[in-house]
Amino acid sequence: MTLQQTTEDTVRGLGFELVELERSAGGLLRVTIDFPWSPGDLADRLITVEDCERVTRQLQYVLEVEGVDYARLEVSSPGIDRPLRHALDFERFEGELVDVALKAPIGQAAAGQVHANRKKFRGTLHKAEGEQWQIVWRDEPAPAKPGQRVSAKRPPAPEQALTFSLDELQSTRLAPVVDFKGRKSAPSGAKED
């Protein structure tokens, strides 16, 4: 049995889902777990330290029995920049802000607004027709000087969309959005108090 399969079976047996398995230099074995999700689940449960500890203890035993060579085992939650790999992940996080990297550049510029060699995008994830997905974003120009305020009177950049299938992706992650002190980001074009 492969390391991937052994780890996945062990994690699933404890009631979790294997998100990522990574072997790093120096013998580090990094395992990322989450609770399984299915359509219709309303609340996301969060992985606790106790969950990671339980998986660590079980994996240490199983990996020793299987004779897997590693120096250190690290079990953690997916975090705020969780990778999206399977169709169910995309369905679960539809409507969220994501970072998408394509395997190949888009090739043709959409009405001259997107550079043809562009491979990375940040925007909102939406379901398109069939097995297709879509990312929608606005390329707001950067302020001329750091710290310069952008005029509220300036019209917003045009909304752009890219439709893709999962096999065209190199990687997709949730875009980390940090909410300091309970501040919510203002909708595009809205003025903050």
C-alpha cells in the first residue's frame, strides 16, 4: 500500500478527510486534515488541536507498523488558504474569493482586457455550465503613490470572467482574507466610515 493510501485510510477511519500529504526535505511528513463535507451541510466545523493530536497518535502507530521512514510528523488544519483539489471542494467554496493558477496561459485576450500570457487570477468562484467553473474579478489600477486614497467618484474597473475546467488548473486555493478588529471590507465602490 502506498503512503498516500495508508494515510488517507487512517485519516478517514478517524472521521476526517485528507486534504494534503506532503514530504519535505529533512524527513518532515506534513498531513493536512479537515472534516468531510457534503452538499447540504450548513455549518463548517473547525479542526481543533485535539483533532490533530488524535490523528498524529494514530498515524505514528500506523506508519511505524508500515515501516515508513520519516523524521517528524506534522498534522494540521487546512488554514485560511486551503487548497481546492476536487469538484466537491469547488462546490463547497462556491462564492468565495480564490486564487487560481492555470497550467497554461489563457492564450487569447478577452476583448483586450486580459493579457494573453496571464496564468494567475484572484476573484470570486462561480459554477458555470456543465463541469465548468468561472472566476469573476476586477483589475483595479494601483494607486499612483503608496498610501494614496482612491477617489470614491472614480468608476469601478470593468468586471471580467474566465471559464475553466478543473483539468486546466495547476492549483487553486482560498484567498486569505483576514478580518482585523471585526472590520468588514466595504463592497466595491462603497465608502467606508
